[in-house]
Amino acid sequence: MLRIAALLMTLYLPVAAAAQQITVFAAASLRGTLEEIAQQAPSDLRLSFGGSGSMARQVAAGAPADVVILASTHWMDWLTDQGLRTLSTPTAIAGNTLVLITAKNAAPLASLDEIAARLGNGRLAMGQRDAVPAGSYARQWLQHAGVWGALTTRLAETDNVRAALALVARGETPLGIVYASDAIAEPQVQALLRAPSDAHDPITYLAASLSPAGDTYIANLRTAASAAIFAKHGFAPVPE
């Protein structure tokens, strides 16, 4: 009987472990940060990254997520409006800022007024203006500086901010606008200019759970240890 009981327990353990898997859908700019946090608190964790608009739409369509983390209050508001019964009240976990980037060791730039000349025949890489939060914030910054009209036909818009970062890192575009945390994550680029705080809407990362396991995961993101990792990767404290 003892052997049978032991065998049953052995068969049961993998099933129980699988039931505890936590699936997180998160904005692409959080990749390195959430991967490091996961190393500090090992668990059966599945991280899926993409543009905030794409992540929100997938969750709304029924993708099996325990947590969704978006880089935009707009997309989180949209997701909340979809009427998902298990979606919790969103919690702010971090902030960020925008920077204009170029290849490592390139010449400095004094202001956004010089972008057109620096681009030459190239394009400005940024997230898609209507679907990717970083692209929406970038448009606001360029409009605030009065240069948006001159650049609308010279953009390389991507489906997430890390794709825009990659274009500059590979030398496929001379300039890009990404989050400050992205610039820190990529050694092949440097930040030229930082957006003034009043040049765009506050950049706030919001997390919402869809299960009790998701509640536990979000609580871990709000610990002092996780806050230190966010800061290490260039994220700002939650905006007031």
C-alpha cells in the first residue's frame, strides 16, 4: 500500500506543478527587467512580451493570462472597458521617460530641430503611433517640439518599442525614440536627448491580474527587491 501511495504522489506532483504556472503578458520594454525579477523568485513562470496594444487585444480575446502589464493607461482603460469579469483593478508599478537614441559614439545632437538634417536619407525609428505606447508618447514629444509635421513621412514605425531599438542598434536607421530603459539595455546605442517631463503624458506601467496567482505575482513586483531591479534597468518611480 505504501508503494502504491508513493507512486500516486509521484504521478500527482507534475500535475500540481503545472497548475501553478503563472502566465504574464507584458509590454516589450519590460523584458529584461521581468526576466531578472523571475530569477530572484524562481517559479513556473511563462513570460510573453509584445506591444501593449497587442497584449491588451490578446487578453481581451481570451488568451490564457494570469497577469497583464501595459505601458499605457489608454490601453489598460480600453482593456478594462472590455468587461472581463476576472480583471482586477490596475496597479501602477513603474514609470519611464523617452530618449532620442543613435549609434554608439555618434556625434551629439543639440535639439530635436536637428533631427531632419541628421536623418539624411534615413528614417526615425519609433513605435507605431496609434498602437504602441512608446510611439504615442514619441508623437507627443515631437509635436511639443514643433517638428512632427516635418517628420511624418520619414518614420520607421514598429509594432513594439524593442523593434525600434533594434533598428538603431543594427544601423538600419540613424535615429530612434525609445524608453530610457531600452537605451540602457542595448550597448550598441547611446541617448542623445531626453524628453522634458511636460512634453508627453506621464509614462506609467500598469499591472492587472486575472487570477489569484496573478495577484501574488503583482504583489512581488511591488516589493523593495523588485523596485531595485526596476531602477537598475532605468525605470522611474511611479509618477504622481
